[in-house]
Amino acid sequence: MLQRIHGNQFAMITAAAIAFAAVSFLTFAPGCDTETPTKPGGSMKPNAALVRSSGCKAKVAPIGSEAPDAEDCFRYRLEDAHTLSIRHVNAAFNCCPGEITADISFANDTITIVERESGPACHCLCLYDLEYRFENLQAGTYAIVFIEPYINETDEPLRATIDLSASPSDTFCVERTTYPWSSGSGTEPYGILVWRTDCSSGGGTTPIAKPDVPGDMSCADWRYSDAERVLILDHINAAFNCCPGDIGADIRIQNDTITIVEREEQSICDCSCLYTLCFEIRNLEPRSYTIRFVELYVPPGDERLEFPADLAAIPRGMVCAYRPHYPWGYQGTVEGDRAKLEAMRKDILARIATPSCGGDGECRYIGLGAKPCGGVWEYLVYSTATVDTGFLKYLVSRYNAFNDGFNRRYSIYSDCMFVLPPRVGCVEGACAVLGVVPR
């Protein structure tokens, strides 16, 4: 249940109310998706920490995530008897905030969260989502108060009373009419960077479950929800400085082209490494788009990560660009990679299994593999009645991307004969090849 907050819920906070004895403090780099757990240290006193920041969201209009961009909100959820999570949605900070931190204080039944930044360094503001975790918190009634750096003196503070015994979760919002909040309708497409990993090793091993992405490939792994009109894009093996400061992106959506210009606020180390970034593009209609990544450290002459994506036909897929130069790199072997390809192929064939059908309309084919001369190695026949078509296309796109990288990595050659697609139909209850499609 979402509740509006009105100024008469609380008396105004005095300076004395902020000087609390028990303070828990944590410094957090904006945009980092690595959670630092709180440490009770044997004490049953309540403690808290800022554990995650979304990074700047105000790169395209309208702004916002999980709440309209004209609202400043917090959402809480009681995870268990003594653990509480709070998400501050649309918190305002500088576009180049340095380090976002929070002083979290407890006094009687009041919890005050004083949000800070080490900047500013840019002449602009934008919105962020911040997540907090509280431990050793007894069930009861608490006043939650946010002290924000960029609200005006006349603005209504974000504060409310929560009763954890009666309501284990709830949302409270206040309307904001000043910059950087906006009263946009929220119906136009817009994109945000929602999280990123830390710097991965020089071998390109990412800390998320992407086992089939070698370190010499820059890949876009996408999935689209027609019901929610949301496109999620994971950029795997994106190169940035080892000490990038704040990683961000300018996301531009013009006609049927989505351009993601990646950036970093500072580069203070003499090295580069690989990251995974997750983007969300919202209010996006299910049709064909050109998706283009503009990366910082791609050497001249290397191919760009740019591709067409028909979200209506293929809601999930992967496309990669081969990157043989530093900071990309790979320590695999031809035998090991060939074994990976074969394992991926066997998994695809197992999912197709026996392509049972009730008519010709259920029979389809899909091209598998990437020949060095172009085209596919073979076509597989499957039935829409027995396989998840969207997931099958995703697995095949991963296989084809890995196969293309394999060819380039080891200078694989092949004949240049074009493999013709088959004509398929339902024969005695199973999909079968009836011939080839004439050229």
C-alpha cells in the first residue's frame, strides 16, 4: 500500500534530534552492486548500513525507477524478525557525487538517515535509488526520517511512522516539484543503469552466471518482457579503468535506435579491466530496434557492439563482438573451447528432444553455429508444441556467439558452401525435413 506523507505527521526535527549516541556509518561507491554485510559484533544493539546504490538515473527523460519521477519515496520490508530493508527511491544527488554515504542514527524510536556525498564536481543533479539494511531491530513502531542534501527549506521532508508489528512492508512518498525531480508523464521510453559488478580479473571471468562468455568477447545479453514493456540488457565484459570512480551511461532512444554511451567520471589507475553492467529500458514497444553500445576503450579497428534486435520475434538473445586486445583476454585452449561448444550443442538437442507435432504449423527450423565463411553449420528442426521457442532461440544465440569467437580466436577455416534452410512438416506425429528451400 502506498501512502502519502503530510507535514503534520511529525513535529519538525530539531538539531538536537540529530545528535544521537548510536551511529552506524558506511561509505559506498555509487553504482556498485557489491553488498557489504553489517557486522553485529556480538552486540544486540540495532545497526545499519547503506549497501547499494543504483547510480545516476537522470540521463534521459523522464527520470525514475519504481516510482514516478516527481515522487521521493521510501519502501521498507521486514525480511525476518529482526532484519529490515529500506529502499530510498529517487534520492537526489549531484551527477558526479563522488562517494555517497549515510549517517544512520538511532534515538529511542526514531531512525534518522542523513545522506551525504563527497562532491559535487558537476553542475547538475540527478536521481538515485539507495538500499539500506538494518539488523537487530526489534519489532515495534519507528519514526523514519531522511535528511536529504538537495531539498529546499520549504520542501516537505521524507519521513513517516512505520509499525513493523502491524505492517511488515509499505511505501511512503512525497511529491517533489523542484529540480531534479520532474512531473513527466512516464509514458515515453527511457533507460537507466541499474547495477554493475566490480572489476573482474584480466581473464575476463565475470562474477555473475555467464559461463559461456570468454574474456575476449564483449557481449550484450538481452531479455524483453512484452507485458511490462521492459528490456533488460546485460553488457558483459565492458572495459573501464581499474579505478573508474562513478561508472554511468547516457542512454538515448531516437526512433528505432537505442544508443548506450558508457562513461566513467575519473581514471586514476594505470590499468583497465572488465565489468558487467545491467541496463533497463522501459516503456519500450515490442518491435525491431538497432542497439548500439559506445564503449570507452575499444581500440581503433575493432568491431563495435551494435546489432538489430526484433523484440517481438526474439525476446531473448545474445550478441557479441570479438575483442583480441587489452583489456580483453582469454586463457582457454582450442580443445577446451571445442568441448564447451559440444556441451552447449548437446544441451540444445536435449531440449528439442523428439519434436512431436499435431500439424505442419507447429514445425520450425533454426540455424545453429557460425561458419568462418559466413552462414550456419546446420539447421535443427523443432516443434513449438514441445519446446520453449524463446529460450531455444536464446540458447542458440549464445552458441552461435561462442562459435564465432572460437573461429576468430583460433583462426578456424571452413568451406564456403552455403547451407540451404530446410522445408519442414509434420510427418507421423513428428516434425521432419521434407526437402530444402530453393534459392
